[in-house]
Amino acid sequence: MGSIATSGHAVDLAKLEPVFDKYKDMANGSLIPVLQGAQDAYGFLPIAALQAIAKRLNVPISQIYGVVTFYAQFRLVPRGKHVIRSCQGTACHVRNSARILESLKTVLGVAPGDTTEDLKFTLETVACIGCCSLAPVMMIDTDAHGRLRPDRVPKILDSYSN
């Protein structure tokens, strides 16, 4: 297969061959496992990979796009090196999690669901992290940061900038 440029980045379609080989004997129903394998290979689902999957599986690209946008597990854009989950659950809400989220948006320059241009951070909101006694709280990767104040956000993010 070769490489196809997409959004300024080359996509090495050879990464899909092991995925196709793994599911070649599945008659129907291989689309989701192939998409999962492709996302594992790239970290997200580049358009060029979706086009190659459509061609190989003989499935319309519109159907593939429908599956990818239906299931929350699939991503059409790269995620950052660090994923920030800002809790918006009840305990965090009553302890001003909205101010923490505003600080995150300001410092990072992105909205929830977006990734910084340098691919360092992806910002997400979640309904509950399960650390209610630390409210307001955010997770960065697997690290919980609790009892937050907006003025503490920049220093915490700086510690992940390496």
C-alpha cells in the first residue's frame, strides 16, 4: 500500500496489512475489529486509513464514517500525549469545577474534546471520576489532582510539559 498524505501528515498504509491479515477470514462483521486495529496502529483513524479500509472490505466510506462517529471508542483526530479529564460531577460542580474547566480552557487554548496544536494535551470532561472527597478534581492520565483552585492549574500543567 504506500503512504498517503492527510492533513499535512503522511499515513503509512502498510500498518494496516497486519490488521487486514488478522481478520481476512471473517466473512462479515470484520469492520469494527479492523477499525479497532487501525486505531491501535495509528492512535486515531486517519481519513486515508478509512479510505483504505473501505476499499479493502468493499464497504462504502459513508457506512464506515457512520460506524466511527456512532461509537465513542473511535477517534478521527489524534489525542494528546496527556489526556486531561475534568470532572463535572455533582460534588465537583458544587465546589466550582466550572472555574477549573475555564482555567484549563484558557491555559490550553482548547475546548473540551480538543487537543492542543503541539499534541501535548487533550481536554475532556467527564461526569464523575470517583474522587468526590477531593472535589473539584481532574485526572491527567492516571494521576488525580484534587482540591483544585484555578490558580493551581498552570503549575500542574507545567509539570506535564516534558
